[in-house]
Amino acid sequence: MDRRTFEEFYNGTIRILANGICEKNKNLVFIENLGGLYEEYLNQKTLLKLLVKNEENTSETNLIDRHKISACMTVAIMKTRLLWYDGTDEINGNYTLRDASRMNEQLSFLCGLNVLTFYMAIEPGVKSTLNDFLFPPTYQRGETENLNNSYLDSIIRALFYSNITSGPPALLLSNIFFLLEEYHKLAYSVKKTG
């Protein structure tokens, strides 16, 4: 993703999602940092290319796929921390950092997913399925039905804990985005025929 495309994504997706999150969470502030975010995205892209580099790769074959681009975007946003938490809850005076601190991970995953769905929409016949992106169901202990403990919530919590313990895993995220794409396509085809 070149600088111009990145700026378009920043203005058309990241800024909109971040402001939406801030509107719903009054103690959050969106910190504009296009330059820092782009620099971190390039760092993540370079690191990922080094991790998957093959000696036979030429500059033409050393391109990274949409899952890795989504992962690089996700990690870059997590590391840049575009959302800042403004202290205590004004209503009851409680310090609620535990909930608020995951908002950067939420923003980063939603933006990474947005990158993925953009590339998926280019494929013939896939664009019409993306209005309702299908995630794998998750279950609470002892329950057999899908409850409020959604896949999205689970992945955001996992990203938060991995970020504070060992750093965000870009290569693993790339595989998660791949599996989410494949799950969506399979689940949609089953839903359509069923």
C-alpha cells in the first residue's frame, strides 16, 4: 500500500472508525498520527517480508498477500495507539482502564478486517456476501448456543493480552485473517444452499 492509498484508507476508514468508537466512549480521544502510523505500517511490512523471505524470491515475487497486509495494518494500529483513554469514568468515578484499553485493539482489528474485505470484494461473486461478514460461533462454558461472548470480542481480548505480554504477532494474525476469509466463504456457501 503506497502512501496515497494509505492516506485514503486512513481518512476513509481509520478516522471514521476511531471517531465512532470515541463517540460511544466519552473518555476516549482519537490522536491523529498519520505519519507515525504509516511509518509503523512500513516497519511491519518490512519485518513480515523478512520473516517469509525465500531465497528464490525476486522483487516481483516478494509481494505480500492481503492477509499479511491486513495483519500489518492491525499491528501498526495496535502499536501506534491512536486512541487515548482520558482517566476515570465521570458518572461513578471508577477507573475503567480494563475495558477502555482494549479499544485500540478493537480499532486495529476492525481496520485490518476492513482491508481484508476490500480485497475480498474484488473477487467475482464475493462482494455481495460481505454485507454480513460471518464469523465462527463462540460459546460460553456450559452453553450450547452462541451468546454475547462473540468471536469479535474473543479476538480483541486475545490481541490485547498478546500485545501486553509479548507483542502483537503479525504472522499469526495473517493466518487468522486467512482462516476468517475461508470460514466466511464456506459459511456463506452453506447458508446460501441450506
